[in-house]
Amino acid sequence: MPPRGRSRGPCARNTRRRKSWGDYRHNRRVCIFFCRIGLTGFSGPRVTSGQFSHYRTQTGRAMNCIHRFTFAAILAVLLASSALAQDDSVTTPEPAVGDEAGTSVAQDEDAPGAPDEASRPSGLDDTAALEAFIDGVVEPLMRNNNSPSGTVAIARDGEFIFTKGYGYKDIAAQEPVDPETTLFRPGSVSKLATWVAVMQLVEQGKLDLDTDINEYLEAVEIPATFDEPITLWHVMTHTTGFEDGGMGYLIIEDPDKALPLKEAMQRYRQERVNPPGAQSAYSNYATALAGLIVANVSGQPFNEYVAEHIFEPLGMDTATFDEPLPEHLEDQVATSYGFEAGGYKEKPFEIVSSFGPAGGQSASATDMVRFAQAILNGGSLDGQQILRPETVEEMLSLQFSHDERLMGMALGWYETDYEGTRVMGHGGDTRWFHSYLGVDETHDLAFFASFSGSGGSAVRSALFPAFYGQYFPRDEAPPEPPEDFAERAGRYAGEYGFWRTNFSKIEKALRMSSVVQVSPGPNNTLVVGFGGNAKQYVEVGDNLFRARNEDVTLVAGVAPRLIAFQENDAGEITGFVMDGLPFMSLRTLKPWETPNVNYMLLGFAFLVFLAVLLRRFFQRSAIKAWPAPDRSAYGAAVLASAANWLALITGVIVISVVGDSMFSEISTLFKVWLVMPILAVIACLWLLFKLAVVWKDGLLASLWARLRYTVVALCGLFVIWFYWFWNILGFQYLA
């Protein structure tokens, strides 16, 4: 493994910086989805499926029952899921994923056939075996996950050893993907071009990584929320402290609604929630700010600067940040498809112009690898120098890590451990494309892959771990759990949330769909649950855990083989970080932030509201006989119950109609629905007023009746808090 360069952060190995960043205390983007666009925007985290045992406690089973009972209610209130309207008119044929649908330039006619499953290929020189292996990984995954097109390119020692397209760029026309000419949308892999542009201007003395970015932003002003200013170093290591957002404006479909970069940075400014350097939290907004700085300092629009100073010198003829695409490229892009009603449905070209430097690039696989080769070659390709070797060395050196035992952040690039090999790279996700670019200095490899469709994430995530597992496997025995671990497993149990999340807008409600649950597992293990999946970890060091099996869930294209928990001075666990995701740290959630508590209380409240409405329906005659003050008090309970159920039901309908489009545009229908929680809160406030009257005037028939009324009012109070805490009350969005 190549030596790491200068390092700055809690695990700094060099003290060049003026300031100490302090100890790590605590930080989802699968989605993981984990974040999952990493655009969720561009790179995640999205969490993809894997095969592993799932240990559940009795409490977990009970909570699952509660979740099932209240799921419909949570849909509307949390905005955490969206159902695409089913279109029975979809007749687009499913592409045949295989050799006949792709274009390959790696085929060796004299090479032997694919090896049998029990044997390992002789090496990367055997291009036929390499192709057979990659086909064996890619094709079944594309079929099973409804990914209509893909592209892969790998170069070694300066030469392409594999390039191939899979599926069709246009299903209706049956046009196969060509790895040299078909454009894919690499999402956040685009950021790497932005970082190169920044470092070019650093070389010229026009930018300094340790200077307050406000000095370069001109019309855009970042508020001084904390004493420490945000610098380009913080931007490139994703430690700015910005919250994360993007609903309604990050990826849009109408190019006429895209804003110029400067205007977008003013309108969509993200709040600062942490001091710079304190927590790692992926930020598309910060990257777009870096692109604006490039434009301001160079005097050229960002798109033009990158084209002139990076793409043209490297011969990347298909690469562009222009949206919509230039006329000579618009027919070369792979069409976006969603899989609906048993078929592929064409989707609009995704517009990322307002945040272009963070994810707006389009390029072919071979051009992306040309870019990676230039970095691997110390900043040059075919005699064209885009960066000096010492600049590339600094860019790829470790800069920040919350735990020195895990992979960390370089300047814009992040480290990934593939079977013991340090790979520098970046992943990227838009709604319809999922990509990864890597640079392997150990084996002199440069590679890129991108797959379309919502299921493309699973293909991207599996390909290169499988590649390294086949050709450069790690020789390591599985860990053995300490016999006494069960005694201390409880200190790690809890629910954890990503620092990469929203705090100030309605998107905050999405937080409950990306919680990681940790609990003691069987046989002295720790179970870590990502989304609907879980896996067992074994303690291998102080607060350090390793996956028990290597066949683990893939997060944003990286298997979290190691996780390291963080603790405060009192020895309390405050969060954890994952190997391969140095830009995504997690924090321990407070009880009132956890889905379990919110689901349980919200479910109980709506059951109480339902009971009130049912009594009004079945006991109409008896209620009419009550004294007028009692009827008035009961009427307030009925009004609050009906208003909340109306908000719930209409919310489910609106989300079903709006579907995924809510992430590209805040529709008028959705804005109208936001009036419903306001009305529900007004009704609940009237209920609370009536509660005071009930107790003051001794209304209702008995003490027991007044206590029941109090329970209803307390449910109303909880709902008010719920709407307020999760930013559902009012019109809290930026789009």
C-alpha cells in the first residue's frame, strides 16, 4: 500500500495546519439509497441487499408489529416514501442483457474460454477470462435488478484491458451501449473534476486551501455561525458542517427552472449545524460553492473552465457539464428508464445545473477512465499536464479521518479498502444512474462503471468488490468473537443517524427512513442494521468491530468491513464511523428522534383519534343528550381527531399522486396539502383550550371521563410537537 501523505483531522499524522481539529465525537446519506441519492443526492448513502443472518430481539419483533400497524399513517407524515403511479400503457420491451446487446473491445479471439467456477483466472492478461468474469457478475445483477444499461472500462499500465457496454442506450431503437461513445451520468463522480479545477488554481496561487471561502464567493455570503471559518480544505474533506438538502431543486426535469450557479447558491443556502472540521457530512452544496469559486477566480463559467483546462487537454471528447447536452452529444446519451408495471418507462434527462459542479457531468466510460489515468500518471496523459505530480500526491494523501484505523478522506477523493488494496475514488448516484471511478496505485489500475435504472445501484455496488475478491483476494482469517463481549455489548446498543441530513426544512422528516439500529447479537456479536438488512460484527479492538462474514451489505458501493464507535470523555458512546465512508459519520440519536418512539406514539395518537370518531358515529343519540358544554368539549375532540385523520389520508393520496417527482419539484398539490397540518394544529390547540375548561368547570360525567378527555388532548399535544419537530408545520422548503 502506498504511503499516506500529510494528514489533518482528529487522526492527523502531520501537524501542518494552524489548528487542531479535536477528538472525534460523533457524525444518512445506503441509501445507503444508503444514501441512498449521494446526489440523495449524488452519492449516498444507499443500502443495497445482501445475504446474511438477521438477529432480532423480542423488542425488535414487538416494534415490527407496531410498525406494520402504523405504516400507512407514517407515509404521509414522514414523507419517507413515495409511490410511483402505475402506468399500464408501458410497453417498452425489456432489453436483453448480454453479449449481443453490448459492444466489447477487450475480446481476444485466440483466448481460451471462461474458466470453470473452481479455478481462478490466470491474471488480468487473460482478457477473455476477465470478460467472462465481469459478464458473470454484471449480467445477472442487471437482469434481477431491472437495470437496462451499463458500461464498464478498466485500464492497466496505461492501456485499456476491458471496455464493454451492457444493455441498450435506447430500448425502443434497440441501440446497444458503446463504452467509447455512449454518455452516462456519473453523478457525484463529477466532483473529481471540480477538485482538479480547484487544485489547478491552487497551483497558480489564485486559491489557498486555508482561506475563508467568503473571500472568493463575492455575492454569496456564508454566515459566521461559528468562530471557525469554512475553508476549501473543509469543503474538499466534507467537514464544512453544512446540513444536507435538495428536495425540489437538486435534480430537476425542466431545464427552464435551472438557476445560474451564483443564484442557486444564494437561494438554496444550507444551514451550518456543526463547526468546521468537527464532523464529516457529505455536502453537495459545499461542492457547488467550490465550483462557483472556480468560476469567480478564473473569470470563466465553471462549465467552460473545466472543458478548456481538463476535458480538452485529456482528449475527453464526450465529457461535458453542459445541460441540456450540446447538440453534437444529445443523441449519444443513454436514455433514463424507470421500471414500472412490468416494463421500462422512459424518464426525462436529469438536470443538475443549479448544483452542476457537484454532479452535472456526462461522459462515456472510456473518457472517465482517461481522466483517472491522468491522475494515476501524476497529472498527465499523452503529454498533456493538467496537474503537477506533487499536487496529485497531495490530493491523494490522507487529509481527514475520524479514526486512524479506518480509511479516510483525501482532497475530494476518498480511500476504499478493496481486499486490502487502497483505492482512491468516488461514487455517484443520480435518480437513474449509479457510478464509481477508482484509481489503484498499487496495481496501476484505473476503472469506471455506471449502470442505469433504480436497480443499477446494486450492480455498481457489487462489481468492483467482486473484481478485487477474484483477482486480488485478501488472505485473512475470519475474526473470533471475544467470549466476554456480551457483558459490554449493551453500551453500543441504540439507534444512530447520519450527520448528513437536514435539520431546518421539511426534509428533516426523511431522517427516520435512514436510521441504523445496533443491538447485541448471538454468539458474542454485535448486530448492525442498515435499512431492512442487518449483519453481525465482531469486536477486534477498542470500540472497533469487523464484519463477521465478508459477504456483507454494500453501502454506497463499499462494504463496511470495519466500524469504529466513538465515545466522549465520560465513556458514553456518541456515534460511529464506517470504513470506506469517511464522509458519512453517525451520531447517537436521542430517544425522541428515533423512529421506534415516534412510530409508537404517533400510532397510539391516531388510534385514540379513531376511537373518538368511532364513538361519535356509534353513540350519536347518547351524545345529543349531553349538556351543551359537554357537547362542545366533545366536539373539540372530534374536530381535532378528524383534522388529523384528514391530514393523514390526504397526505397518503398526495404522495401517491406526486410520487418521486416531489424530489425534483415541490408541486402545487403538495403545497396545498401542507395546509392540512396547519389546520390540524389549530384544531388541537382548540382541544387543549377545551381541556382547561373541562377541568376548570368540571365538565363531562365523571372523573374517568375527564381523564379520557385528557388523554385525547395529550395526543393532540404530541401531534403538534411532531409536526413542529419534523418541520412539517408550515411551508418549510427551499424550492
